[in-house]
Amino acid sequence: MNGRVEGVSKWFYRGLWGILTRRFRVPDRPPALPTRAGEMAESFQPAEGFLRYLKFHFWIYAIAFDLLVFIGWAAVMVFEVWIGLALALPALVLAIVPDIIGYIAIHLRYDTTWYVMTDRSLRIRRGIWIIHETTITFENVQNVNVSQGPLQRWFGIADVLVETAGGGGAEAQQGKQGAGWQASHRGLIEGVADATRIRDLLLARLRTSRTTGLGDETMTTTAGKQWTADHIAVLKDIRDAVRGLTSQTTDGELAG
């Protein structure tokens, strides 16, 4: 019986998902990132444990809300039976419809969340009605952390927090509190089962990008050299030669 109900719910959701992707132009595929020849792009979604994690929160709030609706309806029945009977159907609708909408919204949130990584950048996309898409270049990344609460640990998932220039400090901690935490200076890869691997991969690509992308190491090495006496002597010779050429040119112009 439970398997049949689950099959019907999946069939209904797939139909709804098809309508959303066609009518509202919701992307049903991962976002694309430009790649160089031979470069691979890795795309992935949150783990299935993240969906169970969202459902756990959903059922807590749904049961609490339905219980309040039932208590309110029961109180009316105690004082006015006829009014209570008249409100039975509206109360049932009020208890069930938000649950259905919330349950579908959880699946839609899960299915529309995508992460794409290349050797140079990370792109995060989420959203249904309003689609949020953020691209982070590894050259600008300042910090990469893994965050895992007790409940996330129970479901086997964790979050990877990516901070770029200007995105650290207390502001980042405040932004982390939102479930859809995303800002121009920060990126959240939420609900993944291999957070440590993703963090290490991001850090490795970050080091590679800083080594080969902007030539920072060459600039640092050049800036660290000291002027020697030989360098100063060569510069003086160049200066004297330039002065000599200038003096000859000026004497020639006066003679002319």
C-alpha cells in the first residue's frame, strides 16, 4: 500500500515538474560553464540525505501547524457544535493543502539546486520562481570551510562555505543562518555527502589558479630581488651615455 501511494505521488510530482519546466521555463539541466580544451566540468546536486533532512524539518512544522488547526476546530466544537460541523471541511482543507504545497516545494527546491565546477570557477544555481545563479572564480576565493550540525551529521550531509574577497567575518556567519544562504561574496554548497572531498578539491584548484592564473609568484620573486653594486654601475653608464648623446645633439643644432 505504501509503495503504491509513493508511486502515485512520484507520478504526480513528475507531471508537475514537467509543467513547471515547460510553462515557467525552469531549467531541468545543470548550468553550463565555459571550459578550455581538455578541461572537464563536474556537475552535481545535493545528496539524497539533504532531501530527507528537509523533509524532517517539514514534518515537524507541518504536524505542529495541523495540531493547532485541530485544537482550534475542537474548541469551536465544544462551544458551538453546529459551527464546528460547518467549519470541519474548511479546517481539513487548511490542514492538508499547505502540507501538500510544502511537500512539493521541498522536492522542487532539491531538484533545482545544481553545482558545477571547472578548473577555474564554481557556479551555483537554485530557485524556481526566481532563479539565483552565482559564479565564483577561484582566483577570488579567500576561504573554504565545511560546516556540519548535529542533525546534518545524523543525515550524513554537510555544507561547504566558499568565501571570496569581502565575504568573511561576522557578516558571513549571519548569512549562513538562512537556508538559501547566497550572496555576491559568498557561496553555499549545501547538503552534500562528500563535503571534505569537495573542500579539498576547491582548495587544490584554488592553489593551481593562483599559481598559473595571474603570475603572482613571478611578480613576488621579481619584487624580492635587491639592487647590487653591478646593477647601479650599469645604470650609471646608461645615464652617462644618454647625457652624452643629448649633448652631441644640442651642439649639432647650435652649429647648424
